[in-house]
Amino acid sequence: MSTIKSSNEHLTLNADGSSKDIKFQANGVEKASISSAGAFTSTTIDATKLTGDVPDASFPSTLPAASAANLTAIPAANITGALPAISGANLTGLPAGGITEADQWRITSSLQSPSDGETFVTANWERVDTDGFDKLGTGMSQSSGVFTFPSTGYWLVTWNARASTPAEARYIYAIINTTTDNSSYDDAAVSYTSMNPVNSYWYSTMECKFLFDCTNVSTHKVKFSVGSIRNDVNFNGNSTHNETYATFIKLGET
């Protein structure tokens, strides 16, 4: 070990010449320096060593601007007080916030289910186009009433079916059907109503919801069905406003 020291006197390191710095190296690599103007620079600062009280007299009345560019591994407990606004321009790897997908589809004309049977809604679908509507994100796609999700994630699916009947109907229902193998479907959510008209047509609306975890857009799909005890119950469709329709909202990533 080599040591430079002075005994009971000042130790002077002199970088002779105009604008020459005093440099400190370890293993041939510069670790710190003192400029000719007297500024001390170090490649790293161990924030855990910055403890204890420093006398006020040690600080000049005006401190120079400090840069935190080389400060690393600062304990969270040592960061206190009001922090300045932080720009997210250089933040990476963070999940996207907020809703990124939302869509609505409706049927444009009415249909009837067979007596005491279930009917899948396979035709007359359109994306809602009433003034003011716009899908958020890519949106859903459908073929013969089978809906495909644009991306994986947790999806809230809502099915609203408006029914009308001229006679007593003890039960009328709407169903959300889901598959995870693009083949066999299960009743994921069911909503019932009943009507006993006094005269002419009576109307009722059913709503059911299902939170669907779509982990594969090729195999995880959804379709909709309606049914009743009678064969003269109408499930109402319209091309100008929503009567029987489905809503799809992506809540987050799977």
C-alpha cells in the first residue's frame, strides 16, 4: 500500500498549469476530480453515508445548482418533502392506464324465437352508428353472430334484449353464451322476465352481464341467444337506436 501524507502540516496537491485539474484514479479509472475552479466531481455518491447534522456555517449563502444524474440507489425513506412534477416520457414497462377498448353492436330488425325454445341471434347485426357513437380502440368483429375479441384481456360483456308480446308469456329470457375452444358454448349469464298484457302489446327489457377472461382471441368467443315459452314473442331490433344490443368493454389485461 502506498500512502501520501503530511505530518502536522498542510498537504498540497498542485496541478500546475492553466485550467489543469487534480484527478483521482482507482485501478487506472478516474473516480473523482477537482477542477481548477475548485469544483469537486465524483462518479458516484453513496447516499447512505449522507447522515448526521451539517453546520449551517459550512454552506455558502447561495448554493450552486445540483444534478441528480449520477445519483443511484437512494433509499426511499430518505426522499421526503415536496417533489417536483415528473414527466413520464422516459418511463417504460408501465401498464397502460384506463379503458382502451369499448364497442356496441345491435340488431336492426326483430326476430321471434320458437315456442318454448332458444334462438341464437345470427343475423342483422350492425355496429352502432347513431350520431355521437364511436368505438374505442380496434373494436369487436362478428361472423353470423359469433363475436371475436380484438385482444386478450378481461372483458365486461353486456346483453340487452327488448321483448314484446300480445299475450301472456310466463317466461322470456336472454342468454350470453361463451366458448373457450371455439366450439362448445356454455350459458354464461341468463336474464328472465314475464309479461301478461292487458291489451295490445306489452314490452320488457332484459339485461345480463358476464366478465369474460379472454386469454386467446382464436378460441375465446361469445354469442347471444333469446327464447320464450311462446312463438309470438318479438325481440325488437332497430337501425336508428339501441333496442336489442350488446356492449363490450375491456377492463384490463389478462
